[in-house]
Amino acid sequence: MASVTCTAPVNIAVIKYWGKRDTELILPTNDSLSVTLSQDILHSKTSISAQAEFDQDRLWLNGKEEDITKNKRMHNCFRETRALRRAMEEQDGSLPKLSTFGVHVCSENNFPTAAGLASSASGLAALVFALAQLYKLPIDMSDLSRIARQGSGSACRSLFGGFVAWETGKEDDGSDSRAVQIAPDTHWPELEALVCVVSDKKKGTSSTSGMQQTIESSPLMQERLRVVPGRMAAMTQAILDRDFPAFAELTMQDSNQFHSVCLDTYPPIFYLNDTSRGIIQLIHAYNKLHGGYKAAYTFDAGPNAVIYAPKENMKEIIQLIHHYFPAGQDTPRDVYFSDPYQVFQD
Ligand code: PMV
């Protein structure tokens, strides 16, 4: 029997991935860019083991067995990593034939699953990283990110710490659609992320069907595809320069455009709720009061806010959030405070 346990962090995009040009290979319609959060606070922890007696691959998620027989995405990850292992076994006959064994996966998130907190990103990144460790694959992170991408698009970015771009790529086979690190976690230590859990309910529209619906019915999506390349370049520069005002403006504009595109689909998709919109107003009012950028919000496919800000402003921001959104139903009652750095594998 061979076993391994790994953790992988959550990443929160500041230029969002939304839309696929190939749904099988998970090739995106645009480049995206994210910040990997500290995995001390938010992570997926995945243990896997392969045994000759295991006749099929099985998954236990947060302690409950899930039926993965129709989970194509997970099977993509098993298939791709097994193929690489098989090639190694064919070359070196002394290696145990792990590629022929079933794999049991036990995965836990220490935060709400499927509530727009990038749980699929950390979950699939942890799985692919664990498989690479189990099979002892001699593969670099960018190449591994092409496999993670086929599990869940945004998972490819969770294989790196710091600031990470997912390049769309030009090839139809997806060979150049991979994640690359723009700057390591140590590059901008003053930048922090505050995660406000507005709701821990499972989201109504999955990102897969939301993206499909957007591609099929949103005229505004064309405009988004026109502006994203410029935003990617500007965001990369803002990060390299540690220019918080530029970073903040682009982050908020991109989050707003992503949610506008969702609203522009027919029928519309609503990921934000009244509390989310209240947080948006609060951050704009806070910035206006100070005559500059003190904080930036962003929202994924759910109502939960992630607020990026320089460390020195965080105390005040937490106080503001607690003051205007006192604990109760649908308020940001859980506030995770995290540095954007990561340490891989436990
Ligand atoms: O990787 P998926 O299918 O969970 O999609 C993620 C989509 C967003 O979180 C909304 C944006 C992003 O870039 O992470």
C-alpha cells in the first residue's frame, strides 16, 4: 500500500476566470490572475492511498462518501497522473505497479464547501499534488497545473503560492494552458486578505453551468473579453510595483464586471446578496472618506466577500465590518484573517 497526505491552499482571483472555450479540456476564454491565501487558515487536506485490493477509485469529502462514478473532472486527474506513472513503470520494471491499483481519497476543507470560497480549487489542487507525490512523478508545477486545470479550472492556480496567472494558451490541445507564478508570497508581505463568510450555504448555480449560460447568452461577455488582456497587463504591473491603488481599482472593477456578466445572462444569475452589496458600498465609502484606496473587495461565484488591504488598515476594516454587519443570519460572522503566503504539503 502507498499513501500520502497533502494540503493545498485557496486562491482568490483578482482578474476572474469565467467562461470556457473548451469544456472537455477546461480551456478558459480569458487569462486570469489570483492571490494564493495562507493555508494556515483556509485549506483542503487530502489523504490518498493506492492498494492492489482497491477495485475502484473512491472519494470521502468532509467525512461523507461521494459518488464519483460520473465525476469526469476527477477521473481526468486520475487518468492523466496514472498515464505518467504507467510510462515510468514501463521504463523501470522494478517499480510497484501503482498505476493498476484503485485509489481511495479522503478530503476535508476547513471552510464552507461550494459556497464561492474556491473549495474546488484547493480540493482538486490537493488531489493532483497528492497523486503526483504518490506516483513520484518527476513533473514541475506548471506541467502539473495542466492536469489540475482539468479537475477544476481555478485549481491550476492553487499549485503556486503568491501571485499566480493562468495563461489561456493558444493550442487546441491545452498544452500551453497552465499556471505561472508572477511573484512569490514574500513579494508583498504588507498585503493581506480578509475573508467574510456572508453565507455558508451551497451556491445555487454551479460555476460550470453559470459559465455555460454566460457564454451562450451574455452580449456583455464580448466586452469583457475585450478588456481583460489590458487588465491582466495592468494588474501584473501593479503587483510587481506593489501599487495598492492600482491593484485595488482593477480588483474591484473586475469583480463588478464578472457579476455584471452574470446578471446579463438570460435568465440572470445572482451570486451577490444584500449583505454582499452592503460590503461593496461600505468599502467604497471607506475609500472615499480617506480620499484614496484603503481596501478592495472581490467576490467569486457566491455572496462571500474577500477584502484585500494593506496590513495597517485591516484592524479598522474588521471593526467597520463588525459594526455595520453585526453577527446574525447572513452577516459576515466568520472573519478569517490571513496573510497571502503559503507553505506546501504538510
Ligand atoms: O474553477 P471553477 O470552475 O470553480 O471556477 C472558478 C470561477 C471563479 O471563482 C468565479 C473565478 C476564478 O477565477 O476563480
